[in-house]
Amino acid sequence: MTTLRTALFIAYKTLVHGNRSTLILLVFILSLSFLNLMFITGILSGLTKSIEDAVITTTTGHISLKPQEKPTRKTLIQSQDEIRASIETIPGIVATIRHYQIGASIGYDKDRDGKYKFITAIVIGVDPEEEVQVLDTLEYMTSGQFIDANDTEGIVLAAGLAGGTELPLEDLGGAKVGDKVQVTYPNGIIKRYTVRGIYDIKFGAAALTALISAREAEAVLSAHNSATQILAKIDERNYSIDTITERVRN
């Protein structure tokens, strides 16, 4: 107790008789610490939430279903239409979509001299009319147009993949709408597509992806009524994401 009184006495004398500039500096530092605790944390939390929401609305949806892992690993979700129809009966589910995600090599001959620059990327087969019900990709289109459901010769590139942006990413060097790109798929199929449009999403995996029609993806994979991923959008204003997710799993 005596030690505490001594410390408080010394502190009091220091404040009263100490250097005034030191006192002002001390108050300033304490004020900064208070601001950091009260506001900076809130700002960072808000920024994190904004990025999370952006990834959900452009890439993952609220719920993402993938092919079976156990007891036997599968590469595709079969009968995707039946599975989606079942999911959409759950209250709180706004809509679902399917994707065909394919790792591929995309080449671009910028100077048309036979010298291609190749970039590894994710090519996603989508149903254009349904895509907008879950993801906002269409809102990020900067040039050209989105692909059509029956388009088997067109492709839409992310700006980070096409190039010509300030993103610090390996890119094709400036592919533009109307240009041709060559896509080599893992099964050995090589296709040439016309760039229909460019969309600019600067974060996450979406910055290095390309979109083709689900019809074209099925032709490449020799698949039908399947998917490598099913995404769902939830009415999060009126329903808990955790509750809906649990119901989908069951």
C-alpha cells in the first residue's frame, strides 16, 4: 500500500512540476491510443466485411456445394437440376446456380506472329440467364457483352487475366474484345474462342478467371446435367446463414 502511495505521489509531482511539453505529448499519445481503440478497429472491421460481401456476391455465393469427397471421391455433381430444385424449396434460399470450373491454359498471340503467351487460369462454364440471380459479375462488365447460353465460340475474360490493368498479376498482355484466345484443357482439347467481353473484378480468384457457356463446358468435359460447384444465394435479411447452411447440409 505504501509503495502504491509513493508511486502516485511521484506521478502527481511529475505532472505538476514536470516539463509542460512532455505533459502535452503524453496527453497526445494517450488520445491517439484512445482513437485507435475506438475507431480504427471499427474501420478495419467494416473494410473486412465489405471485402467479404464482395467476394460472396462475385465469386462464392452464400453457400457453395462441391462434388462428393467420401466415401468415393467424385469430380462432378450429377443430376444438378434435381439437387438445386431440392435446395430451392428451403425457406430463405433466393436462387441457385451451377458452375463448371476447369483449370486450363489460356494463350494469346498479341502480335499475331504465332508467338503465344500462355497463362494458367480457371475457366468457368455458366448459365448466363441464371448467373445474375446469384452473382453480380454482369455489373462489373467494362467492355463488350456477356456470353449467350448457346454461344460455344465466345469467352469473357477477367480484366486481371486479359491484361492492360494496374493489377500486379501475370496476364495475357492486353487481350481485347474481338481478339482470339486459345484454351488448352486438361483432357487435351484445344479450342479457340473470340473474346466477347471483359469484366473487372480486382479481388479474389475472380481477378484471374474466364467464362464460357455451360453448354460449351459440357461439350469439353463430355458431361450433361452436371456441375463442379453449386452456389446458392440466401435472403440474409430475414434468415440466418448458419441455419440455412445447416439445412442444406442435411
